[in-house]
Amino acid sequence: MSTFKIEGGVKLQGEVYAQGAKNEALQILCAVLLTPEKVVISNIPDIIDINKLIELLGKLGVKIEKLDANKYSFQADDLYLEYLTSDGFKKDGKELRGSIMMVGPLLARFGKGYIPKPGGDKIGRRRLDTHFEGFISLGAKFRYNREEYFYGVEADKLVGTDMLLDEASVTGTANILMAAVLAEGITTIYNAACEPYIQQLCKMLNSMGAKIQGIGSNLLTIEGVTELGGCEHTMLPDMIEIGSWIGLAAMTQSEITIKNVGWEHLGVIPSTFRKLGITLEKRGDDIYIPAHTNGYEIQNYIDGSILTIADAPWPGLTPDLLSVILVVATQARGEVLIHQKMFESRLFFVDKLIDMGAKIILCDPHRAVIIGHDFKSQLKATKMSSPDIRAGISLLIAALSAKGVSEIQNIEQIDRGYESIDDRLRALGAHIERVEE
């Protein structure tokens, strides 16, 4: 276990580059299983969750070569499929939620895919029905070992079909999509997720020889092909990390430039922070955030009622940023209602912020009202533990703005999603120390 010690109240300054997108990487890395040919992927983030998935692919027999700091080649031409039913896989696979997206490619190419009940953040129920209902629609047989929490799907042949997803699940869409590209005939997926990361996956698969239409919409049409080839792919910058840097800059009243953000893929993220009163400028493909020395004021609706910020499927606001937005609102002028619709345990970290002096009313597991301090009262340093990736970065932002020295334990949760975050913060002038225990 490691701990961050943070001296808060230090203004930061400088430039930072966003890492490659974690949520895209989980999909793209699983897609290498669809072909025996070499696949080269650039801008892979060096974070715990992605490194675990790369290690898992290696144990399955994928040939992996590190070409550069964030660039790898993968070749799945001689896989050890027996590993999928081994005790080792049952242990390794459940440590990473993203491992679920191995099932679609394996089912499509080898007629079978298995996975233990995956782990990940403790943020509420995250059901897998959408994934497996999609596989069943394509012709797979499903089985589940309740004693070992072990899922499996098998099929002699997958056949294209029309399906309407019961929810616009990003991982579910990706998994079904990767199965359908090698199915016989045409598959349509309606109510498909259409996040930039799904668009990236579609573009990569098409470059491998797949035939996918409707990219960027919620209706995907896939004409199955018999085989896919290799390709080269570069991942987008991580929109969640970009939002985290915006929130950090505002909360610490710092002047920061985020480089090469891919503005066209950020959706409503910039406008959402602007609703909190945060100034951010588009400079080429960079985001410039000036020091908010006079604070920032939350906008009300045009009728004067309190602003509500809620998550929604793309092009709505990603739920992964609500924790950051919540903590940033604690120092705004005004009030805001945060409505986390998707996960019922994700707002429970607010008790740590209340201990630091934040004015927050937790209405229920999904909603919280934040009354901003307008920097008239600084948050107080405290000792706390990171419950999940996004709450972890939010608590880190709070600690960087607080008065005194804070400690954050269980920082492996932050390392799961943020590459060398302490080194990059120190480069901006932050007083942060990683203490190994």
C-alpha cells in the first residue's frame, strides 16, 4: 500500500499532456485477439488497469513487444486457449473489469469465450446482461457456474441478426461489435453506444478489414467478414483526464495549459465546466485555463432555478467526470445539484469532503447538493482513502486546494487510471510525495 502526502494551497503553473484514453485502450487491446496478424498501437497509457490487461493477453499467448514508452505491437497467432479455463485465469481475469471485452473477440474467432465475474471499482452494480444477450442473439450458448462465478459462451457459428440493446452500454456495444465483425451475414445494433472510444474501435476494425457503417450514431450496421488483418492505431487523449486537469486548475486557482486535447472529441465537457463559471480557452488543439483569482460562479437556469449537472449516454456528460465536477463546485459561488444516475455508490466519497469542510447535502445515493465556499473558506487537510479511480482523483484535487498537509491512502486506485500523476503534478509545482509502505 502506498500513500500520497500533499501540501495544499500551492498554486500550479505550466503545461501538461493528457495520457492516452484508458477506456479506449481496454477495447482496442482486446480487439488484437481478432486477427493472427500484427497490430501496432500507439499512445497506450502506462497505468495499472492497462498493464494488467497487457499481462493477461501475454498469458493467453499473445506475442507482445514494447516499441516505445507508450507504443506496443501485439500478435495473436498462437494462443494458449487452455488458459481460459485454468485456475490462473479465473484469478487474473476477475481483477480487471475490462477483461470482459476479451469474450467477444474470442467467441468470434475461436467459437468460445470465458470470463470470471470481473472486478474493478466498487461504485455500484455493473451488470453484464447486455453483453451476453448480444452474444446469444448472434447464436451463442450461454452458461454460468454460480459456485465459481464463471461465465462462458460457445458457438459453432455466429450469424448476423437485428438487435436492440436494453441499454446503451459502452463495453457491451464494444463486445458485441467485436463478435459481429466475424459473424455470417449482417448485424444491426440499435441503441448502440456512440462514444468517441466506440468510434475509434469501429475505425480500427474497419482498417483491419471489417465492414461497419453508422459510426458515430446509435445504429451500427456490420457486414460480417471471414477474417481480419493487422493494422496500426493511435488512441485518443483521455477526455476524463482532460476534465480532471480542468477541475484541478480551477480549484487550485492555477494557470495551466493542457496540450493536444482533441477538441472535436470532448463533446459537452468544456461547456459543462463553463456552466460552473470556469474560464477555458481553445488555443489551437490546446485548452488554456487562466488562474481563477476571483473565483468562478455557477450559472443558474434562465428561470433562475438551481443548475443540475447529470450524466447521460454520449453525447451527454460522461459519469466518470461527475466526481471531479462535484469537488470543483465546493469552491464555486452558488449552488448546484449533482445527479449521478448510473451508479448508486459513487457519491459516497462526499463524506470525506464534508470532513474537510465542504458544504454538501447528500440527498440520496444518486444526488447531492453542493453549496460553494467561493474560496472564502479553504478546505481543511485530512487523512482519507481513495475508494475508486474517479473519487480518488477528486480527493487529490481537494487535497491540493486544502489548507495543510493531507494524506490519501489506497492510491493504487488512482494509479489504475492516471499515469505518473505525482510526477506530472510536481512538474507543475505541486508539493506531493509518494510514500511506500
